Amino acid sequence: MLSCKDMPKVWSLLLLGWFAALTAHGCSVDQRSLGSLAAPRGEAGAAADVLVDGFAGSQDALSGEAGPGAELWVPFGQVTLHPALANLPASQVDPTMTADERELYFASNPNTDWDIWVVQRASSTALWETPSKVVELSSAYLDETPEVSADGLTMYLASARPGGAAGEHLWVSHRATRADPWDQPVPVTDFVGGDKDLSPTLARDELLMVFASFHGSDWDLYATTRASTADPWGTPTPLTELNSSQFDWDPALYLDGKSIVFASRRLGTANSLFYATRAAVTDAFSVPQPATELNVNDDADPWLSDNGDHIVFDSRRGGGPTKIYEASR
């Protein structure tokens, strides 16, 4: 008969045998409950399951494409009205920021005409200055969805001004330094988009762009790449793994283009934010999942810091005009 002092040894042997049996049959320990403890965000192991707002299953099972290295989604914390724009009249939409978060560009319509505006600060911890219209980027026509590069020297936007293809399409502007004014925007002629194009977003290296394109009666997401910033953009291709039969637009790339948040009407209501990820920019994105912690009332036009820890987006959650909100994780 076994004595009490022999029991720990017996239990250890039983546990080792159980674990060996699991391994022999190809089973793995469920990593969902380990989450951020198992690996830092963006470094989840091959067997790690991804937290997807209550949706069960691993990233691999959801997409069949995203593998090790895909982002582990961590919900954002409290959403607050952006302090730089809290007291502005009219609507503010389409926020985009430089990587150092010292310049925030957005579209606003205080005089019924949508133009490009900016608000600046001396450092990432300083108080914001008074917002102002960026005259050299604005026109008497519709100007919206700005996208500033990480270094603050390139600006893409959507505009209906004359001089390019008929309707609203993508334009680009440059400046030599952050202290210089923007050059006069010129139309993007490297590719032919849809009937309309807007909401461009750049990967940090500016070699990948995703934008929304209108074909017939539906907005979908398209991607284009180039070999260097001196080369032309290639022919855009639809991101079929992200698109639906409803409007899909307002994309925001981060993590060097391996993760994306975008707006969609696939829930049958106004815009809601969805996210997807992949292990490499050459992979397909995972099946989009709703960012339920952010979605309240017509939430769209996100921008994220490249590490994914800070999001800025527009929303009608406060009622009245659309305003810009932010959250961190």
C-alpha cells in the first residue's frame, strides 16, 4: 500500500503521463487564457489563440493565412473626446498623425466646405495649439481623408478639385521639411482607381498603400505597392478577404502594414470599426472582427500609431456633429 509520503511522486508521474498522451495525439494547451502573458503583442507563438472580442478560435483557424507573428489583439481602454478639438464647432473627421504625434491633420466643414485642417504641439506631451486650415492643401472643392506620412513630409488626400480624373480621387503633396508649407497637391496618376477613391493609408515605409475605391454601387478596400518611394504605384488589387457586400472603407495600417483597422457597414447599421492582422505583408489578412470596445455610433476613419497602442477616430457617439475621439491600450 502507498503511504502518504509517496503520493506527490505518484501525482507527478500521472501528470507527466497525461501531458505525454496529449502531445502524442497532437493536442495543444489552449493559449486564449494566457493571452499577453504568453508572448508580447505581435509575437504570439504558433499555437497561440488570439483574443477576438469573444469570438472563439485561433487566428490560424479564422483566416487560414495568418501565422506566427500576427498581432494579438488587445482591447482599447476608455474612449475620450480628443482634447485638441473638443471645443471646435462643426464636424471633424478623418484624423491622421505624424509618427511623433506632434501634428494631427483632419477634415472639417465650418463653412459647409470640407477642407484640410491641422493642429500642432511642440512635443508629444505638450499642450495642443489652436487648429487652423491648411490653405495649400484645401480648395473650393471637396477635400477630405488626409493621410500624412510618418515623417510628416508626404500628404495624400481625396479631392474632387479639377485637374485630375473626374470625381473624387487621390492627390499627393510633399514638403522639404516640417517647417515648410505643403506643395500644391497633384493627382495620383500611377494607377486608375474606381469611380471614386478616398481614405488612403500608408505603411510606415510608404511602400504599401490601402485605400477605399467605389466601383458601381459599393465601396471596397484596395491595396497597391511599389519597390521604392521613387517608383510608381502598381495596379491596385482588391483585398477580398476584408471586403463584404456592404461598404468597407476608411482603412488604417499599422505594425508596418501587418495589421489594419477599417470601417464597415456589414453589421447592418452605420459604420463600425473592424480589425484584421497577418504575419507578413505578403500574406492575406485574417477574417475581420469587430472592435466592440470602440463601436458605439457611426465610428469610422481610424488612425493608429505604428505599434498599435494609440487609436484616433471619428464618431457620432456624443450626438450632433461628428467629433474625433482617442483611446489607448
